[in-house]
Amino acid sequence: MDSAAGIQPKVFDLTTEPAKGSPQLVVFSANTQDSLQRQVNNHREYIKLHPERLLDLAYTLSLHREHLPYRAFSIAAGGVITTNSSFTKVSSSVPDIVMIFNGQGGQWPEMGRDLVETDQKFREDIMAMDSILQSLKHPPNWKIESKSIYIFPMCSFLRIAAELQKPAKISQIHLGEFAQPLCAAIQIALVNAFGRYGIRPKAVIGHSSGEIAAAYASGALSLPEAIITAYYRGYIAKKQTLTGGMAVVGLSASSTLKFLRDGLVIACENSPSSTTISGDLDQLESVVAMIREDMPDILVRQLKVDMAYHSRKYQT
């Protein structure tokens, strides 16, 4: 799960150390629950008296102390612990991990910003994928510029940078041309980030474009293959001229069927009580309004996509 072989991403002149006021994860471990409680109490007082040492403390406790069976964590910032976990006795066996990768529709402006700004390896993976896309026969017209990562912290694509400075209501992150490669890039870089901490999946699940990142996590696709696949999926999608949309409904597929009209289909059965519908935008909006009126307690939400993925009419 390393970055693409042979690719040397450009190193930007950016600090890799988190801002001193940013929240830090502080981990604790001990052989007994009483000892763990004393550790938490003592460190709470220490952090209050020495907030300037929080970064060093978090680093030392995480990477330079043996992790014992009884464990807990806190999140601290500005000399104050804002969150405390419950105490847990960790099993000696390593649990199997399943990674789930969602498709387009869950993205938001500036997602991944903190990771890109604070994790050098994460940022280098993003830069490597950007370099791959620029080497294609049909490269995106997104240009990389020194320090542009601050303009668009997610992926440093300059054209998107301008878009993500805008309020969420007028951002274009929902367009498949952008969302497909950007969601994949974040997920791929996250797989690598987890891998650096020894966290690797026993199994993977992916839906829609999330199947690409899932294939990467499983080793079925290399990093270049994964990001190129995601890019061309968005590249082709933007050529779609039909107006469509998708929505998630908090009902079973059978209960959702009675609301459907011509031009709408069930795109995915997410669970026994969650169904995604897809099709013509005008019909979709009408059905969403009808369900909200008839069943106000049921979750109904249009997805942030610009076409009707997984419908027969749109063949996507």
C-alpha cells in the first residue's frame, strides 16, 4: 500500500508539524484500571499547567511508551482535555478489520483539509496521484502551483482550489468530474495512512466509485491504476447530458417501490431500512417531496450528485 513506485512527488515548502493550538490525541495505558485512572488524572493536571508541551506529550505517549492492556484516550487542546474515552481492556488478539468505501454523494467542500496540512506522507500521496493524472493522454486542466495546497487543502488541484474557496452552496464538489477522482484520492491516501500505523483490512467492501478504493486496499489495483480509473469515470460522466439525480430513503426497497414513478428506479438496497432511488431529476424531486409530506418521520435526502447513477436509463 505504498505510494506509486517510481513517482517522486514534489515536496512543497510547508510545515508538517500540527499547529500548536490544534487538538491532539493523547493515549494512555496501564496494567490495571486504577493505575490507568491515576495516569489520566495526572496528565490532565500536567496538560493544564504545561499546554505548550502538549505536542511532545502526545507524541511520546503514542510512539515511545509500551502499550499495556488497560487503555484510554483523551483529546486535548489549549491546555484543556475536551474529550475522554471510557476505559477498555484490550484483547491480546488482533481484531479483523473490514474497511468500507462509500461512493460519490458523501463528499463536502474542503474534506481532508487537516490531514493534508498536518500529515506529510498523506500529502505526498495526494501529490503523487496528481502527478499521475497530469501524465495522462487526457490530463485534467488542473494545474499545481507552489503552496496551492493552502488554497485547496484537499488535493492541490488549482482549478478546484478556486471552487472550494466558495461557500458550500455554490461549490462544484458535487459534480462527478471532480468528486470521482477526489473522493478516490482521499480514500486511497487514507488506506496508506492507516497502513503506516499497521492497520490493514482483512476484508473490504466498496459501493459505486468506492469499489475503486476498495480494490486498491485489497491489492487488486495499484495506486496509478486506481486513481486513473476514478479519474476516467468522472471524465466520462461529465459527457452525460441527461438531467438526473439520486436520493436515499429510510424505508425498505419494497416500501419504497410504491412511491416510484416512470423514470425512477431502485439503485441500491443499502439495508433493510434504507434504499437509494435514482432517475429523472424532476420526478425524483417530486417523489422526495411526497414522501416527506406523507411520512415526515422518515429520513429522505437527495444526494449531492449531478446524475442518476445506477439507473437503467443513464447506464452509469
